[in-house]
Amino acid sequence: MIGKLDPDTLGHVLDRTGASSVDLLTGAAYGEDAAAIDLGDGETLVVSSDPISLAADRAGTLGVYVACNDVAASGADPEFLTNVIFLPEENNETLTTLTDQLDAAADALGVTIVGGHTEYVSALDRPLLSLTAFGRTDYHVPTGGAQPGDRLLLTKGAAIEGTGILATDFVDAAREAGIEQATLNRATDFFEEISVHPEAERLRSAATAMHDPTEGGVVTGCVELAAASGVDLVVERESVPIRPETAAICAAISIDPLRIFGSGALLATVPPSAVDPALDALAEADIDAAVIGEVRESSGDNNDGALVLDGERITTAPTDQLYPLWEDNS
């Protein structure tokens, strides 16, 4: 088995760990992007950790962006990072590549790497990274804040990260499936768009909730946001922006672009009156975005939240469809 824990198992883990604090505003919970800690004087510290273990070609770059995206999606400006690197064997070339990527990505975001840990672990068959990002804000935006009547926005498009991974880690399979090199080159450039800080900065004053769809893509991101908020997100597939490169590569390899890694996009719920100003603010920054659905009261028996995609009510996040490809290549 590979991928995230299911909500019940995760809940069991969270119920058995940690101590309480009066300063904790948002703690660990299914679907929440990050923890929020009250620093006093109206200031909140946002903290999030994320691992990277499979996207071999750009692991350092993605590690920085993914960790910082969770902080940005919670309404804060990422400021500091710690990074932990486990290597399967002594390999200076791999270590140099990873640290160069970490440094370049952190520098591009204006984030300072303040510490971490590096060691060799012979039981591993590939490098494993885990990064923790920190940022401060006076306007925390939780994942669980969506309200019935809100509209659901998605920036950039589905499977931004997943498309880049397909064009690099699985480039041979894509070529064999008939994808032209020019398309693969454009898809590889999607890695330059993984940060969601620019759009989060423009949306946070209007958003009731924000969430970045990572593992499992748009479908999982919506399931998590809906669960955290206790609402239904009603979405039509045809409303979800999918770039031509993404559509071509996913069709060739027979995978669903709504069910693979989606970092680089941001899900946000905003009141109806804020939709046009929000889209205008994004357009001014040359960030594509679309309204892909709306928030409704939960139709579940226990008021559990869900994604309603083309009429199908989805309460369980799917396994990311890139995982079997990695397993086949291992």
C-alpha cells in the first residue's frame, strides 16, 4: 500500500498523539493544510511539514514548494524552512543535486533554510526528504472554513505538478505513447509554477477556505476541503481547467488528470460577491483561474462533507494514479 492514510486511520493516529495548548488555533486534522499557533498581539504562526520520496528528478525543488504551499494556503507568507534528507548511500552527486535544488527554490521564494538533518539510511532505495515550513500572518485562513453558498475557484489548472512529473520521471513512457518532445518540454516547465504563494496572497483576504491539491489531485483536494468544512463541493468536470499538455500526456498514458499530483494549483472558496474581484486580482497578476463549483450544505447522513463530481458523491480520497507507475518502474 502507498499514499496517504484514510481518514479513520489518520484520526486514530491524531487521537493518540500530542498535547493540548491554549495557543493552538488550528491543530492536526484531516484535510487541514497546516497548524496555526497564536503568538499574541493578533499574530499567528503557521507551520506545515511535507515529505518528498518519489519525484526523483526535482525532489529538492518540489520539497520546498510543497511545504511552503501549505503555509501560503493558510494565509501566511512562508519565511523559514527546516529540511531533513535521508540518502540510501553515500553519493555526493545526488546530495549536491538535492541541495542545489533546495537552495535555488528557497531563494526564489525568499525563504530561509534554518536547519535540518542529513544522514545515510541503507534500508532506503531512493532519497527521502521532509521539510517543515514556517510563516506568520495576521489573517489565518483554514481549510475548514468553506460556507454554503460560496463559490469554488481553482487557479492555473489540474495536475500541474503531475504533468511535470510525467514529463520527467516517465518521459520514456510518454514518448512511447506518442507524445512529441515539444509537448514534453512545455510540460517540464510546469515545475516553474508549483508555488501558490502569488495567488494565495491575492485571495486570502476574500477566501473563507484555501487548500492546495497535492497527492490525489483536484479530486482529493476537494474531498479534503469538503471534509474539513463539513460541506458538499458540487463540481462539474468540464468546468475544471486542464492544459493541453496535461490532457495530451494523461490521455496517452491513460490516467485521470483530476486524480494525480496537483501542486501548483490552489483551491479557494469565496462568497459570491467576492468572485469577480478575486478573479480580477488574479488576472492582474497573470494567474489563470476559474470557478469550478459551489459549496452546498452537506447531503450526507451525518453531515459529512463530500465532493459531488458530475453527480457522484465522493467521500473517500482516491489513491494517486501516479503511484502504480512508480511501482512498475521500481
